[in-house]
Amino acid sequence: MDSGFSSPRRDAFPAGLRVLVVDDDPTWIRILEKMLKKCSYEVTTCGLAREALNLLRERKDGYDIVISDVNMPDMDGFKLLEHVGLEMDLPVIMMSVDGETSRVMKGVQHGACDYLLKPIRMKELRNIWQHVFRKRIHEAREFEGHEGFEGIHLMRNGSDQSEDGMLFSLEDMPSMKKRKDLDNNHDDKEFGDPSSTKKARVVWSVDLHQKFVKAVNQIGFDKVGPKRILDLMNVPWLTRENVASHLQKYRLYLSRLLKENDQRSSSSGTKPSDLPPRDTAGDFGFQNLTNKQQNDVAVDSFNYSDVPLQSHSSETKIRNGDLKAIVSDSIAEKRRALSGSIPGTKVSPQISLNHSSFGPLKPEGRHAVFDCTIPSTQFTWSETPEMPLKKEHKSFLQLEDSSFSHSPLHVTQRKIQGLKSHSVASVCSNPTITESEVAASVETKPMYADYKREYASSVSSIGSVVDTIPTQSKSLMENAQLSEPSSAKNLAMKTQGFNYDLEFYPENLLDEDLHFYWLQGEYYNMNWGFENIGMPEYYDPGLVAELSSHLHDSADCTLVDQGLFIA
Amino acid sequence: MDRNQSHRQLAAMKQSLFDQGYLDEQFIQLEELQDDANPHFAEEIVTLYFRDSSRFISNLDQAMERNPLDFGKLDSIMHQFKGSSSSIGAQKVKAECTLFREYCAAENAEGCMRSFQQLKKEYAVLRKKLETYFQLAK
């Protein structure tokens, strides 16, 4: 079906659930394999933690859940657990013959979604699908604040039937979906308050997401907008709102990735300094600007000039300029940093997110925070400070609806590659940011890796900045793009905190993964709906595009918070 | 006749293994996993277990010869052994593993030695019994 899918996702859930079993005991491996097969799951086994990680990284979208023994010879099971959670964001179940409370607690603390005691009964394994399901719902919820889609609803219904093949994929739900375009308008109104809406959510299955990404790429980041994406996707039951929201999340996701990456790298010290947690929100853009000035690295490419983005409001202008600067700076630097360094490096130096710069923005809108972890945190541009940067590396893409609205940030189609993702998140609040911006980000695939790094710190700012900048910045973006496609990405990504992805997976993330993600087609790898495979995947250009479009739809800018574009 | 007899014998033996605590519920699980694809699944697993766990026995033998005993290492090996034994439902063996680990925690070398001896005995007895059992089952 979709690229990257190893097994038929179309199977009636939970049948066909792809399980990776990790245990050094050969006897248990065989037993578990047999039991899981009896549950109609698709099983892969391995006897070493490292091997497991390799498998997971190779096929980002290849597994739905991981079951691992706590005591592995080559790596502490808890460590593996952490890695899987971070890199792939898959649910992990721990196993052990030791049921001591402290161990179990440690498992939970490290993120295990369950802890099974050996000997394991078949009935315990039968139900592991619930963890996958739960995660999806959770992510979908985060994503679709107001999709009002029956997606979740359907899923819920489906779960009732459990064995009956609950269809997870949205594609399967078209018949149910009735809200089609009608909803477009309707939706706008409807989800004015995402957080309160618990309507059925659109489940962004990998397929759907891929369509989305393809559409975004097709449109071009510069011009991406929910409406266009929607049209291209040709999914009858999907609404513009859904797309916009998804776009936002995508951006956030990218940003989060960057952020996490950055954070990780920053542990060395870079990031934190650059990005004051609080400021992440609007300030990013400005800060970056600051950096930019110092760096003036890529400035050239960006047509920084005076106001590349002629934002309608002065603020915007500034932002734009900042954005550009930031972008260029960050990009340039990042690129350099990235290329030279490993994901772990903290690129940030240049892009120090100067949250302050954005101060004036004051977004009132929602801030799209890319970090998925944070449930719809809405930061306003101005407020950013609160934004918990730390919150799970959220790249605070605070999209300020309000602030941006001041200036018609038509960040349209700027090909702000990097920014896109970033901006998307933040942009969401400002619909004006056009898709172009998003598009920009999308393009740079390879550079993505670079982006990430740099992004981490500046991501947020840039993203937001970018978004706010009206289309005018387009030129900037384009320039930026031209000059550093990757940089752009970085920028965008950075904002999103993508960098942090880089951090983690130096090996794979950077170039390959990034490529991946940026590639439309690669979106799947991201595990969009199913498992958030390494973040890099999120950098799919589609994401960026989404952001742009999202920007356009202020209304749509529901918090994408966690940027998990999970189906 | 023969077949019935051997079936009954088999059932009786199985019952006795359970009654005497050699095996626990996990063994039944193994038998329940048997199907057309793996008609002798339980036997395969038991064979795999005895083959694989022999390394634990030899590691423990070596470690027990050290002086002084490295309780941490002993505990670690025994932990794995216990986990493995739980896979086939080797109840008595498992219980002995637990006891051994308690002695390790208390750094009681004597207790460890005694427990280890007992463990090896239980292990050997179980192996024999299961061999017989599967012979009957054929």
C-alpha cells in the first residue's frame, strides 16, 4: 500500500499488527512469536537490543509496537525503551520475570506503555493492540482539535467490534465521512475552539498523510494552503479544516523534531542557551534575526533587505525581516553546522532564538507548538515565554493568529523550506502565512538534516517569523531557497525543533532520514499515523506546505501542538 | 488398547508432574499453542530450553568456583536462568532460582552452594521426566 508499510494496514485491525519482539532468551522468543502469530499479528523477532534498533530505524514505518525484555545483554532494556519512544515514538511493552515494583515503576517512568511479567499468557498478548490504538487516538486528538471528523468516532466504533476489523485507515472511512466540503465552511466555525471540540477526528493514516504530502509537494510549498491541498488530495470526506490542522501539526512535528534534536545537542549546551524556553514562541523569529545580524550568513540569499515580506503591519515587517535574517542565518550556519557536525551538534549558535524579537507580534492566536508532547499548548507570540520549551522539545511554533493577523502575513508560498515546518506551527495562528512559506521548507530534503540542527534553536523563532511574514517574504524565501534550500529547511525545521532529531539519530537521521521526510513520498516513513518514527520523517515537505496553508487558515490554526501528524 | 493405554499413561504422568509441582500452568499454555503448523510445539520448546539453559548451568559452575563469590554476577546469571525456566513452566527449578538469588542478596555463600546443588538436581530430574513424557506422547 503505502510505501514504507511493511504489512497490510488494511487488515482488519488489530489483525496484522506488526510487532517487534526483543528478547535474548531463545526459548521465550519462540514462544512469544508463536503466541503473537496466533493472535494474527505479524511478528519480527530479534535477540539483541541493537539489532532491534537497527530494524526499527531501517523501516521507520515497519512496526506498530515493540515488546522487549528488560534484561538485554547489550543494552539496558530501559534505554532501548527510551530510544524507541524518542526515535520512533512507538508504544513499547516491557517484559521481565522480575516483577518488583521498583522495576515496574522504572519501566513506566521510561515510557513503557505496559509491563508484563513472565511467564506471559496468551491473553495478555492478545490485548496489546490497545496500546497502539490508544496512541493513535491520542495523537489524532492532538492533531485534530476540531476536525469534527468521525475518524475517531469511527475508530471507536470499530473498536467495539474489535475483531471485526476496525478499519483504521481513513480511507476506509470515506463512506462514513460525510462532511465533505460542506464542512469546510462549517468547520471553520466549528472548530473555533479546538480544545473543546471532541468531534470525530480525522485519522491521518499513513495513506492519507502521504496523499497530503504529495499534494503539498505538488502545489509547492510556496503556495500550499489547505484548500489547495484538499483539492489535490481528492479525498471527499476531508475538509479544509482537517487539512489545515494537519498541516499545522506537520509543521509542529517538524519543529518538534528539530527541537528535540536541538535539545539533545544542546545538552551539550547549545540549545538551552539559545532558546529560552519561554521565548520560543514568537520570539524565535526575532531572535533569529538577531543572530542573523551577527551571522549575516545567509542573509544574502535571503533578500533580507528591508522588508522582504511586506507585511502589512510593521510588525510583520520586522518579522519578516527577522525571519529572513534568521532564516538565512540559521540556515547558513546551520548548514554549516550541520554538514560538519553530527546531529548532536547544536547548531544553534547562530540562530539563537530571540524570542524577544517577536515580542511585538503578540500573537493571540494559537501557537502551534510543534512539540507533540504538549497537548495543544497555545502560546501566543507575545507570550511565548510560557511556552515550555522544555515541554518535550516543543518547538514553539506559536502561531499567533492575532498577531499575525495584524499584518497580512501572507506568508504564502514562500518557499521557506525550513521555515515552513516551523512556521507552520507558528503560523497556524496566522493564516496569512502562505503556503509558500511552507513550501519553501519542503524542498530541502537533504538539507534537512542540517536544518534540524540549526533548527533546534532557531526553529521556533524562525518558524514563527516566517509565518508571519507575509508573502512578500516570498522573495526572501525563494532566495533563501535558492541559496540554501536546505537552509530553509533548517530554518523551518529549526523552529520546529527538529533539530533534535538530528541529535538523536546521527546515523540515520541526518541525511537519509531527512531526505526522507522531505520527500513527499517519504512521508510514510514518518509513521504518520501510526508511529512516529523518527522525527526526521516529519520533515516532509508536505508538512511545511501544510504549515503554509495553515497559516492561511487562521481558523485552522488550531494548535497543532504536538505536531504529530499521526493519522 | 495400546493407544488408549499410552494415552492414559500420558495423562497420568502429566497430572503427576503438575501435582508434584514440577510444572505449572505455563506448560499447559505451551501445549495449547500446538496446532497444525507446530504439532509438537511443546516438545520443541522444552528441547530448546534444556539446550539453551545448559549454558547457565556451566556459567554458574564456573562462577561458583570463584573465591570469593561474585554475588552480583551470580545473581545476574540466575535471573536469566529463572526467566528461561519460566518459559516452560519449570516450577521447582524456578523456585530454586529464587531461593538462590535470595542467598546472593544476603551474600550467603553457603546458602548459594546448597541451593545451587539442589537446583541442579531439580533440573536433572525435570529433564528426565519430560523426556519420558514426550516419549509417551509420540
